[in-house]
Amino acid sequence: MAQLRLDYAQLKALNAEVLVMVPNGPRTIARWLAAHPMPYPILTDKRAEVAGLYLQVRQFFSLGTPCVFLVDRSGCIRYTHYAKSMIEEPDNQEALDALSELGRQNQEA
């Protein structure tokens, strides 16, 4: 989910925060972040328990796959991407378009 950093400023400008949840423990994530700093939080869900609450598909035996949530300032999830593999990345443009459309709808209301 590292490519989200490329459009992070645009996502923030649309009043969203990126939250990435991965099925790894905190030590694994800390080691990865030490080598690959990200501007957004990466949440740990080692046993994929939280992922199950958000209907994330479990694959690779009992492990979940990474997922992305874009959350607005009020705490509402406005966009989700559930990866189908451990290396799949969402299309940034899809997320930007979804947030832009929500912004237009809010302005019209």
C-alpha cells in the first residue's frame, strides 16, 4: 500500500486520512516502516480479527490481506480497498475520484 504516499497530499486536501491495516504484528510493521517511512498510519491486525469485522477476505490460510480505509474528519469511512493478495495495491485515482465525488455531493446538499 506504499503507492498511496505518492498522492497523500491530494487525499489530505480532500479531507481524508489514509489508514492501512495489515495482518502483521507490530514488530514486523516497525521494521518495515524503519526502512520505508510512510506519512500515514499503518495499523496492525496480527490475527486479522478487526479485518473480519470489516468483511475483509481471509486468504493465505488464516491470514487476512492488507486493506486501505480513507476516513473523513468526522470518522466516517469514505473509501475502502480490500487487497486480493499480499502485494496488490489500490488505484490511487479511484480513491481520489470517490472522495472528489463525495465532496461535490456535500457541496450540493
